[in-house]
Amino acid sequence: MAIFAQLQRLHEHCHRLRLFQVEQELAARLEQAAKRELSYADFLDELLALEVGAITAKYHQMPITMARFPFQKTWRASTSSSSPPLISS
């Protein structure tokens, strides 16, 4: 029961600190760390690297989303019969 309460508090702390990726994967990462017998520093390093990776991906995607670029067409879609020819005869 105490472990459940502690895990619940950890989830709440992660949510409040806006560590959403860590919050999502916390239980699984704790189990993996226990199985691999990671030191506290190694566990914390992996956990924070996970969050930094998620935030970096979010900030790289944000300008693309805000620019509202149209969806990407594949070469096959752009050369289909419904589109006009690129070179007129």
C-alpha cells in the first residue's frame, strides 16, 4: 500500500512539474531500473534524458505545426492522372 501511495505522489509531482513523458513512463522505468540494478544517478539520467528528448521533439514540431503547411504529397500522388501534366506537349 505504501508503494502505491508513493507512486501516486510521484505521478502528481511529475504532473505538477509538467514532466508529462516521465509521468507516462514512470512505473515501467522504475521496474526496469530495479531489474537492471541501476544506480540512482543512472536512473535519473535516463529519466531526464527521456523528458528532454520529448520536449526537444515537441519544440522542433511546433513551428511546422504553426506554419500550417499542407500535407506532403508523394511522388506517385503528384504524378497521378488527376493532376495536370508538368510539361505540356
